[in-house]
Amino acid sequence: MPDALDLLKTRRSVKPVEMMGPGPTAADIDTILTVATRVPDHGKLTPWRYIVFEGDARLAAGDKLAAIFQKARPDATPDQVDFEHKRLARAPVVVAVVSRAAPHAKIPEWEQQLSAGASAMNLVTAAHALGFAASWLTEWIAYDDAVRDAFGLGANERFAGFVYIGRTAKAPEDRPRPKLSDVVTHYKA
């Protein structure tokens, strides 16, 4: 396993369309999700949960996505509808991270949402540590009420994103990163 700092320095997002199998095993997925739960969680509220899409379930979910897309866009082309049908099949495994932030007497909803985001990032990092490529996306499906309903999200739940996990044939290229001098200030008394 790579050194932790090297691991963090080498993490890259990979487009789902560039992913292939084999995907993570059931044991790998359990490890990835276990790591995903190891995040700050003020009040121990567990303000997140996961929906795992793998195997044929990806296309079954795609049936719902295609129907929702077509209903909202009756002028959609067959190719567009087909893309939506295959959206969750672009990678061997997709994990939806669901934020369950809700009003609480002591814990602001914003902190709960940040915990869900931290969980998604841990999920991506754990996948990378196991040698997989990953990409955390939202896209339209994360914001559509019909999609939320179709996948059983509650009134206080929303998608923090969808993490696509697979393998890639080539090492992903790095993108330009900000210079620290552009994003860091030091407070002076």
C-alpha cells in the first residue's frame, strides 16, 4: 500500500466513461464503505447513507432514469434516452452518497452536510487506496426530485453525489492545481 501522503498526492478523478472492470469485490466495497463512515460526525448523527449500484441493478436503475429523463424532456433523442439508461453502467460500481441532514437542537444542518461530503471524499480515497479509479459526480440526477423519489430518498434526504468506481487502462493525467500562494493566507495578529 502506498504511503498515505503519496496516496493523497496521487489521487485523480477518472471519467466514468474511461472506467472498466473488474470492479471492486464485495469485500472491497465493504472496506471502501467502512472507510467512508470514518469521518467527523458531530453529535454521532450519521447524517449520510449509501446506495450501491452494481451488476444488473445499474441498468434496472437506468430504466428509471431514462423514464424520468424522457418524461421531463419529451423531445429527447433516442441516443439521449439511451445514455440516461446506461448512466449508472459507465463504471462497474456506483455508490450514491445520500445526505440525511436534518434540523437538530445542537448540530447545524451545514455541519451534517459537510460530514456527508467528507464521507464521499473518504469513499473516493479508499477506492484509490485499493487500486481503483473513482469519480465523484452529481450531474442532473443528484438534483431531480423525481430521481430522489424513485430511489426512495426521504423528505430530508438529498444526493451528495454519485461515486463511480472501476479500473482504468492508463494512469489518469493530472490537471493543473492551484498554487498555494493563490489559495492560502496566514492570519497575522
